[in-house]
Amino acid sequence: MASLTLDRLGKTYPGGFTAVHGISLDVPDGAFCVLVGPSGCGKSTVLRMIAGLETVSAGDIRIGARVVNQVEPAARDIAMVFQNYALYPHMRVYDNMAYGLRNRGTPKAEIETRVREAGRMLGLDALLDRYPRQLSGGQRQRVAMGRAIVRKPQVFLFDEPLSNLDAKLRVQMRVEIRRLQRQLGVTTVYVTHDQVEAMTMADVLVVMNGGRIEQVGTPLDIYRRPASRYVATFIGAPPMNILPAEVAEGGVQVGGRWLPADTGGLAPGATVEAGLRPEALHVAPDGIPFRVAFVEELGATRLLHGRLGEADLVVQVPAGTAPAEGDTIGLAPEPGAIHLFDAGSGQRLG
Ligand code: ATP
């Protein structure tokens, strides 16, 4: 087993476009690290550099103490699972899983033991003689994982492995991948653009933006204390509400009300942005007046949509909470629930 370190890692593609701007990251031995961000933020480029499928333009990649920048992909002791599974259609499940080991000259008996063991772990025992076309999407995904597991690598890399599955299977597979990774204890880097997947799977969550790391932390740390408006609105569903606000003594003015907040030493009168999570707002008779324009029923909760001043606002309330469309209610935020961001840079204040 080994840790993985990125040290000021950069990538400029031929043609001059810089997709990754000198990022540094430590993934401890055995940790599950998720790189999350919108399309084009550079997460696949980072993963492909770690795999050795893309050259490094600046900085270093280390697995344990070894710098692997110049090491051939096959010699890096890494196994990668792709979005499209990349199975060989003309090979049975058993041979798909055995392929990498055969290439490395692993003895036949050892291959048999490892493939059968991985087959058991993944519930593929009965499918080893099938061809990929005879499998469901979820089963193919498992075979792709089996192929990674049998190699017993030091690092697993996953590139959006669940995006071709339907919503229900995605939820099931993310639990399965997590359980398997814990059992095996292999250091993992997992790329996704899905913030729910990122939140639920990560030990170490890395939010990327424009080829840079915007924030690193545990999912809960990032949810509770987002470093910027970008992170605040990307992590958490439904996304955090962002409202224009003005610094006042010991707090801010939002929607015509004073609310206590840590203003990071800014002088009263300064314009800022106040972030309020939909789930941190409660119905309170003497709260900020809010007209409910539209209600979304989600079963366990309800989303109340409307506007506060010039800004859109969403409030998440438990099922059975009364307001109907057209009602005006009062809203009160939970104590300490206001996040303040610089109106220009979007960086967190306080
Ligand atoms: P997605 O989720 O869409 O795959 P991503 O966050 O993984 O997005 P990358 O695929 O890493 O993003 O791409 C990052 C940036 O680098 C994008 O702007 C992309 O257009 C650019 N890029 C990727 N590959 C190349 C290439 N071979 N040559 C030039 N630019 C590239």
C-alpha cells in the first residue's frame, strides 16, 4: 500500500492551453479521494497524468516515496476503471479479468485464485463464462472493477465509473465500490462531476475549478465551511442560496432584517453576499417575510421556491409543513447558519 502525492502538478497541452495549474495534494495511504468539479475543470487530466496516459508538464507525482513522472503506465502499479468499462467484447468475463495478469506472466494457478476470489467479492461467480454482451450495465461495471482488483495495485483510479448506469444502480454501486475499497484498503482517486457521489464517497474531497483546487477537506468540513461561493453553491443539494447583504454592527442586513454573522472585520455598510442553505431556514411567524411562489414535493421534504428582494430563494422544510403556493410565511435561519462571501472575489469572509 502507498500514499499518493501531487506536488505542484501542472499540465499544458500542445497548443498552449494550460488545463492544470500547479496543484498539490496528499492522499494518505488507504484513503478514498474524490476529485469533483464541472466539465472542463481538469479532473480527468489529473487522473490521466497519475495513470501515465498523459505527460506531466510541471511538478511531480509520487506513489509512496517514488516519483513516477517518467515511469511507464504498466510499471506504476496502478489500476484504472474507465467510464466505458473498456472490456474486451470477444473475451469471456474470466479472461477479461485474467488478461492483465497473463500479460505480466503471473503463474496460471495464481491467476485462477485471484480471478475466482475477485469474482466472489463482486458476486460474479456465476457469470465468469459469459461474454460482456450477455451482461447488464451493472455487471459489466463489476467486471471492470474485478479486472482492477485482481492486479492488487497500490492505487485505484476511477474515471466517472457510474455515469453510464441508471440512477438506482448508481446509488447501489457507489455503496458497493466504497465497501470494496475499505475492505481492500487500496489508496483511491475517483473522478466525478456528481456532487452527491463526491459527498457520499470521499474521505478526502477535492473541489476543482478551472484547473485549480478550490478546496480540500472532508465532505462535512466542506459542507459546513465552504471556502468560496463557488464551493458553497457546488457542494450541497439543493444548492446554497446566495443573497445580497450589507454589513451591519455584529452581523448583516438581509432582506430588510438584521441577522448575526461573523463579518470578518469588514466595516458596516460594506456590500457582501450572504449564503443560506435551504435546509438551514425555518418557518417562524416573526421571521423575514417570504412569499411562496412554487412548491416542489419530494416526499420526505418540500422545497419552497420564491424570491427575497432581488434574489431567488429556496427553502427546504419537512413534509407536512403547511405553506401552500401563494402563502406568505416568515423565515428564520438557524443560528450560525449564515456564510458570508466577498462580493467581488467570492472568497469566504469570517
Ligand atoms: P469532463 O468531466 O468533461 O471530462 P474534466 O474536468 O475531466 O471534464 P479535462 O478532460 O481534464 O476536464 O479537460 C480540462 C481542459 O483541458 C478542458 O478545457 C479541455 O478542453 C482541455 N483538454 C483536454 N484534453 C486536451 C488535449 N488533448 N488538448 C488540448 N486541450 C485539452
